[in-house]
Amino acid sequence: MQVETTVPLLLTSLQDSGVPLEMPFEVRDGEMSLEVTVPQETLSGLAETLDEFGIQYTVERIQQEVASDPLLTERQRRILDEAIDRGYYDTPRRITLVDLAEELDIAKSTCSETLHRAEERVVKDYRSDERDLPPEIAATSD
């Protein structure tokens, strides 16, 4: 395919924003319609770039996609699931870290480090989801 234009501002805007030009897209009567799958920051960057160039645009739909990459590694998920099932996160705890590690036949330090990394990912993912909400919605989600 070859695209020719005397005013390449739209293509420049896409490129500068890091938005990949995905096929198929449609150009009709001087208007381009395309569907892109990009992170929110990239979409915001595209909007800023289009505004800077004075290019009019309409966002018809924004749909959140489920992340294709799993949040936790298989090992993190397995150890975390075992910790939950055996009562490590219960109050009071039904199993200690030492006992959990022994039952899983891994070193205490490995068990601790793996759980900590899994907890870090889960907590940060949870907080990033809340931070992505508009302030008026985030304030009411308590």
C-alpha cells in the first residue's frame, strides 16, 4: 500500500505519538478512520499532538482491553495460591512462612522473595487501576 498526501500532518502525528498505523484503515472524503489498540498514555499523546497541529478529530469509542500479559509469573501465582489456601494471609495466620516454605519444598528466602514480588505486583496494579479513574469516580469508589 502507498499513501500519498500533500499535508502529512496526520501521519506525522501518529508517528510522533507512537501510535502504530494498523490495517485496515479507511480514508474517505479527506477523513481517515482507524481503530488502534494503545495504552491510555499513547492515546492522550496522540490527542495532544493532533491539537498542536490543529487537526480535528473525534473519538468514537474507547474500550478497555484485558491485559494479555499475566500479572504474575506461573511460579508467583502457584506460591501465592498455596499461601492463600494454607492460611498464610488469614488473621491470625494458620501457617508461618517457614512452614509454608517447608511444605512447598523451597527455601524460606525464596518463598519470602517470591511472595513479596507477587504482592508488589498485585498492590501496584490495584493502585494504578484506581489512579486511572477520573477524580470524581475515584473519590466515590471507597
